[in-house]
Amino acid sequence: MFTGLVDNRPVLDRWFNPQKTPVVGEKPDYRFSLANERTFLAWIRTALALLAGGLACAQFLPPLQIAYLREGIAIALLLLGGVVALRAVDHWARTERAMRLGTDLPKSRFPAVLALVVALGAVLLVAAVVIKVFW
Amino acid sequence: MSPDPGASAERTRMAWRRTGLSATAVALLAARPAFTPGAGAGTYLAAAVALGSWAALVGLAYRRARGLAAAPPRPGQRTITAYAAITVGFTIIGTVLVLL
């Protein structure tokens, strides 16, 4: 009964040809597909903001007291941006597939994880500033 | 029914434009080191790749805008994946720039 729901194709093929996926699926209302596309674009903007932040750290921060800390912060932000972009396209493809098959939309812990990572980074920076001011 | 119920095609086209503006900021930041004194060959190369990638992103957005103007709008598919791939490419360009 569910044989048509199993997608054994390589991930890259799934990303590039989500419309090929469903053996039993149907083309969803295009408005749903466009909403999925706008969600993808919002994640890409999040990724681009992280990339811009990483580049700005490398270019506009003075050298920090700990060697290579500035470069480390910059590369961490750049890598985070790359992960967000990859996850954006994967989530877009899986959502498109779920809509075609009429199954539940994919659930994701990623937004919560990203929020915690960003919050942790902010707390560390606040701590660094406070330590620098009072010690 | 109106040609574009809920204006979803128009909203999607504007989302592509916003994203393109964000990409412009990233590309300019990636190209900036090439315009500082003492820039090396690697910095020039990274700037050239960044501006080329930016041109590719703009091209993809235009292509998608044409697809969205059709009635009904055509699906995005490869344009979307290519856009994400180039965004990941900026991660690599940026990391190279930081390590140079």
C-alpha cells in the first residue's frame, strides 16, 4: 500500500527533481508550492545574514586579545550560514514531497536549535564585554 | 477568480527580490578586501568569484520571475536548488577570505 511513498533516490536527485518523487502523488495547488518557496527564501536570507555577519566580523573587528578569536567567530558564523542554506533546500524539497503525497509536513527541531545557538553566542559575547569592562 | 488569488505569485517575486538584496550585501562584503591596500592575488580571485556568483544569483532570480509571471506559475525546482548551492558557495568564499 505504501510502496509508492518510499523514496530511495539519492539526496541530490531529490533536491533537484522534487516533482519526480511521487509515484502516487499529485501536483499540489500552486499557492502552497509558492508559500513553501517563500519559506525557503526566508531561510536563505537568514543564511545570507549570518554570512554577512561573519564577513563583517573578519573585516571590521580589531584583533582580539585571544589569538585568532576574531577569525574563529567569523568562520563559525560563515559555517552556520552554510548549514542554514543546506537545511533550507532540504526542508523545501521534503515539504514539496509531503504536499504532493498528501502526508504530514516534515517536522523540524532546526529552528529551535538555531535559536539556542544564536542565544548562546549572544550570552558569551555579553559575558566577554562585562568581563572586559569590570576586570 | 482573479488571475493571482492571494497575490501569491507577486509576493513570491518580491521575496526573491529581498533575497537578492541580501545577497548583494554579502557579495559586496566579500569583494571589499580586494579594494584595500596590500590585497593579494587570492583576495582578487575571491572577489571575482564572489561577484560572479552574485551575477549568477541575479540571473536565477530573473529566470524565476519569468516562471512566476506565467499563468499558472511554473514550479521553481532547479532554480531553487541552484540558489541554495550558490549561497553555500559564499560560505566557502568567505572562509577562504578569512583564512587568507
